[in-house]
Amino acid sequence: MTIRPENRSNRRRRGQTLIFMGLATTVLFGITGLVFDYSMINYTQSVLNASTQAAALAGGEAMTQPGATTTSTTAVITQYSSASGNLNYNPMLSGASLMSGYPKFACLSTVTSMYGIQCYGPGTANAIRVAQRVTIPLYFLRIFGSSSVTITAEATASMKGAAATPFNVVIIVDTTRSMTDDDTDSNCKSTRISCALAGVAVLLQNLSPCQWSLGTCGTVTNGNVNNSVDRVSLLAFPPVSTASVANDYNCSGNSITTEAYQTPFPSTSTYQIVGFSSDYRTSDTATKLNASSNIVAAVQGNSSGTVNPCIQVVGGFGTYYAQVITAAQAYLVAEQASFPTSKNVMILLSDGDATASSGDMPGASTTSGTYMSSVQECHQAVTAAAAAATAGTRVYAVAYGAEASGCPTDTAPTITPCQTMQQIASSPGYFFSDYTATGGDSTCISASQPVTNLSQIFQVIATDLTVSKLIPNSTT
């Protein structure tokens, strides 16, 4: 049989094709292997990143809890890590663990300057750094001589800074006669009431009237917008007559009438100067307060560009604040009923010295020492605040120039104005003291919150109403 030349050529071509296909298959198999291994590495990295961030956020929150320590915070971080048996364990991360030396407790100056968060957490810190590692097997990349690869992830979280759930906030301001005295301390250099209200204004500038994504909060009805987030009510003591209370926010120039601390409390008196409001700014990004808001007018006046508070200090009665704390809690409970997902906050600003006479408290017991009574007045305030805290309200106490002695009606045991304010706060981290104010006791210092300027104090409180926030690992 004669073989044609072209047939031999075809056979040679078929052999070349087989060789090419073999090489192509090998290359394709290798590329597929590389893609598979790198995909596994990238996926595992993203899962490890997510669990590390979750652990850092959990650690940041744990740092703010009453009685938190480095040990308790580390336990929470471990609980939210990807280590076996913990909340973020994933079979893809088998063998994951916290890296040696982590978590790291850090006092970051940037966190203090940007968010006003002092280094009062465990380890004298205001932030936490978490790092994890895991070794995963390789499959196709073994041909390059490596059977596994170790990947790491790091995350940093500040104790506070991110928006939290909506809050109902009651601010209680002392408007007894002593608040007209001058505070010559360098923190303010004005009347005590002006210094106090300047701090309240800072709080209003830092709360959220409505959702941040809205360009405007929208239509205002009775002081509130439809998409309200943080609602704020302003209370003052002694109480005022309901007939004159509007003069504390309308800047009409007409005087108010203060009332006694009566029991039962009459319907003709009120502690609430302005009801719960969310119109204090026109949007969450607005940098100025809304001069048309009643609560803003009470705090700094109703003329844009000037600061001339409408709220008046008339006095006429001594200081008794157990009743206003009780009233504030009742207002908070009612507001929370309308907004079930919200949380309650009470802020009391006072020098802490309860001095009301029996004549200031018609109907109160003169001997019992329990609410309402003209004896043990400071202890009654502590008891009222404790009841609010037990009901779930976060109680802040701002001691403004608390003196070294006072609470003259309290015996067995005795108590000072500073101790009263400390005990009113529902946690040591919720107690603040401007002890530098004129007449203040220089030993009345908050170990957890060293800031003393009232405006800075209210800035810190506003930040404290946020939750742990992820921040860049490079933050210093």
C-alpha cells in the first residue's frame, strides 16, 4: 500500500496537537488551582476581618460597662473572636486565635480630641486594638513548595462615637437663687446659670434631632419632627406656675412665678419648662441651633446670632430636688411608652446641696426622712435617682461647684453635696464635677471623668450616648 505524503503530514500534525493540548491542559489546571487557592485565601481573609472587627466593637462596648476591667474586656473580645467554641467561629477559620500581645488597650489622643472621649476605660484607655491569625491549608499552590499560609487581621475600635438607639433625654437645671452668682473661674467667667445653659446648648448641638441621612428634619409639630431620633425635655427647680411657665421660653420679658415643693403636687405647678422636643436643629448636620425652637430659646434665646437665655432665675425657695428627679422619671416613662425602642437618660446639674425648709415643702413630713420629708433631703434625692436607675434610666450627675459641706438636713449618716451627686449618678462614669467653679470643693473630683469645663462635660455626655465605633488602625 502506498502512503501519500500528505497523510504522513497529517499524522505529524495530530501528534503536535496532542502535545499542545497536554500543555494547555496542564496550564489551565494550574491556573484553576491558583484561582481556587487565592479565592480561598481572599474569602478567609474577609471572614477573619469581619470577626476581628466584631470582636473589637464588642471590646469597645465592654470597656464602658460598670466595673469593667482589662480581664473582663478581654473575655468579651475572646467570646466574639473566631477561636473554636466562640461566637464567630467558622470552620473556614479552624485554628484561629488572638495574636500574641492582643488585645491592646490604648489611650488615643485623636479619639479624645475628635469625640471628647477621655481615657477612663480599663487600662486607662479609650480604645481597643484586636488582632487575630489563622493558618489555612493550600491545595494547588503546594506545587510551589508551600502547604499552608498564615493570614492576619487587625481592627481598632473607640469606646464611643457611633450613633446608637434613640434617646429620651431630660435635663434638670438648678434655677435656685444661687445660680445668679458669678462664676469667676476661667472655665466660664459669667453667671452660674449662663455657664450651665451654655453646656446644655453644647449637648443640643451634638444630639441627633432626626436621621442623619435626611437633608432636613421636616415639619415641626408641637416641638417634634416626624423622624425624630433624640427627644429632649428641659426641667428646672424650684417648680413654676403653669400659668407663667411659657415666659421661660418665649422671651416675652414677663416674669415667672416659682412655687413651693408641695405634696401632693398641684396641677397648677410644673417642673417641665419645655416638653420633649426634636426641633433643636433643622437637620442632623446643621451646625447651628434652631432659634425657633422653644427649648433652644430657653437655653440661649430666640434671636439667631445672640445668646440671651429666656429661662429665668427667680428663686424664692430652697433646694429640694428629690421631687424633680421623681417627676423627671415619670416624664421619661411616659415618653418611652410612645417610643418603645428608645432609651431614657436623665441629666441633673446642681451643686448638690439640698437646703429647703419645712416652709418650702407644704404637706411634707418633718420627721420621717423618706420622700417627701424636710429631713434627709440629700438622701431622698439619692433614693429617687436609684429608683430611676433600677427602672432602666441612665442618670448623669453634674456637680457644679459642689461645696465641701452642706446637706444640713441629713444626719445619721451625714452626707456632703459632692457625695450626694456622686451617688445620684447611676455609674461612676456618669458622674462629672466642675470643682473649679467658684466655691467648689477642690476634692470633689470625678476619677472616671476628669474633664471640668461644663461645655466639655456636656460634649462628653453627648458622646457617651453613642456606641463603640471602628476607627483606622493608624489612629494615634
